[in-house]
Amino acid sequence: MSAAPRSVIEIVTQRVVARTNRRVKNLVVEVAISGELVTLRGHTSSYHVKQLAQQAAREALPNALLENAIVVE
């Protein structure tokens, strides 16, 4: 990844928030030091929103390994 981890976090966060219409509560985007693993954390009320968040992150970082740890309540 060519972007600094801070900007990657901001980009992914903005995309997830926009795609899910802020339906992921307490959203946290974590980027591993190597920059290859991105983890999504938070809470939502449906699996559909969890999937939307994952798709938004995947579009922002198509070559990164993605872990979707968003909890559906």
C-alpha cells in the first residue's frame, strides 16, 4: 500500500460510513503495521449492513486482506 496508514484508515472509514448510512455503531478501522491486513470493528443490527461495510472497504483497498469483525446484534 502506498498511502500512509492514517490516511488509509480515514479513507476506509469514510467509505464505510457513506455506504452504510452510519448504521455501523462504534466503527473502528484498524490497519496492521505491515499495511496488508485491515480489520473492521463495530456493531450493527443486520448482516446486510455488515456486508455493505465489507464491500465498501474492499472497494477502497482491493488488494488488502480484510477481516470483518463487525458484530450483528
